Amino acid sequence: MSMNASTRTSHAGRRGRVRPRGRPALLGWLYATPTAVFVVALFVLPLGLVVRMSVSRWPLLTGDQGLNAPDNFEKAVNHRFFTDSVVFTVKYTVLATVLLLVLGLGLALLVQESSRWNNLLRASFLIPSALGLASASLLFYVLYSPFASPLKPLMDSWGFTFLGSSNGALLSTTFLIVWRFAGFYMVLMLVGLQGIPAQVYEAARIDGASRWQIFRTVTLPLLRPTLALTTVLCVTGSLLAFEQFYILTKGGPDNSTITVVQLIYSVAFQGQNDLGVAAAISVIVLLALILINAAQLRAFRSEES
């Protein structure tokens, strides 16, 4: 009997110590509410509006509104600059992504060891990232200008201009982006490198592996999560390129450097002033980004497994 009484007492004590489940849940909802409000107001509602605009007649200023699906998508795909803008954007994305990932990883390997000089190099490489992209584009616009550039004597002697041809404009703009973002991707790569245990490198050296073998069989496999993140960020940012081309080239020469986002801006606010067609292009770009990012993440996961 005394054992049963003590058992009942212990159970009663446990029940007395059990905290109500409703209060933590309520606190969680209260903490999440501000973020949820911002997400709904600044992402969900605008996204719904864009989807509605993409299937409706939606002139910029005046005109009749109403559903016209799928006319906007047909006009978007049949736009005279749609295919050219997609091809150019993909070309720029591949070039910028490869250069940024290779240079970012190279810089991270260069300053991986912590020392006074390496810390100075890290700060030097990261300084351009503190400059806004529009400000950096204006800075390079002056640098590339055939009239005000400090490189004008060099351009006159060689007879070329940085933005005078399609390939020159592409390479010049890509150089700007690499200069601006290489330090940022260096930091991401550096975080991934520092997360690799030192014991793994020591074991590889004991086994007699060379530096290249360590990099290929140890560093790259353990760096895959960081590479996946940086690749998604770089591809997404490159596909949505706008400021640098709008400031440096404005789509020229001969409309050869028009990106997809530039086309959206042009259709919406220049020429056609048709927000419906611009929204249709935006929806196409969004779906393409979702598919591309999903394919990238799936490829990295399959390689890791």
C-alpha cells in the first residue's frame, strides 16, 4: 500500500510539473507574426498581383482591364527581343558564374590560413562588396568612357572602346561584376573551408596525398554544401541582372546586351507600356528560376549521396 501511495504521489508531482502546451505555442505565433506580416505584404500579395496581371489586360496608364489569358504569354514569347534577351542572359550567367565561383574559391584558398597579412588581404578583397552595385556601375561607366576615362590614351592608341561591341560590353560588364562580388563569394567559400576538420587534412597527408589529391578528394567533396549555396546565389543574381547593363550599355550596341529584366522594364515602362505582358515575362522568369534552382540543388544532393 505504501508503494502504491508513493507511486500515486510521484505521478501527481509529474502532472503538477507539466507545463501547459498552449502558452509556448502562443508565444511562438506572436514571435512569428511580424515576419509573417512582412512576407505576406511584401512577397505573397505582390506575387499574386503579378500573376493576376499576367493573365489580364493591364495598360500602364489608361485602358480597359480584363482577363485575356493566354494572350500576354503569347505576346511575351513572340516579342522581337525575347529570344535574344534570353540567349544573352544565359551567356552572361554562365560566364559570370564560372568566373565568380573559380575566383571566389581561389581567393578563399589563398587567405585560408589566419595571419596578419591574410587578414589584410581578406579586407582588401571584401571592400568592393561594400559599394552599391549602381554606384560601382557609375564608377566603371566613367572608367570605360571614351571621353572621360583615365584609360583614354590607351584606348586611342589601341583603337578600341570597352563598350563599343557586343563582346566587349559583355566582358567589360562581367569584369565589373567579378570585381564587385568576388570578395563576397570568397567569404562564403572561406566559411565552408573553415568548417572542414583539420584532422581530415592531417589524415590525407599521412596517407601521402599530394595537394591536388587533397583538394580533389577532400576539399571539394566536403565543400559541396557551400558550392551549392554559392552557385544558386550566383545563378539567380546573374539571371536577374539589370542595374549594371542599364547603366553601362542601356542594351546597346544595337540591342545586343538586353537582359530579360531589362526587357521587362522596357515592355512595362517604355514603348508598349503594357504591364500585362511585362508581368507574363516576369512569371516565365520566376518559373525558370524555380526549375533551375531545383535542378541545381538536386544535382548537388545526388553527388553528395
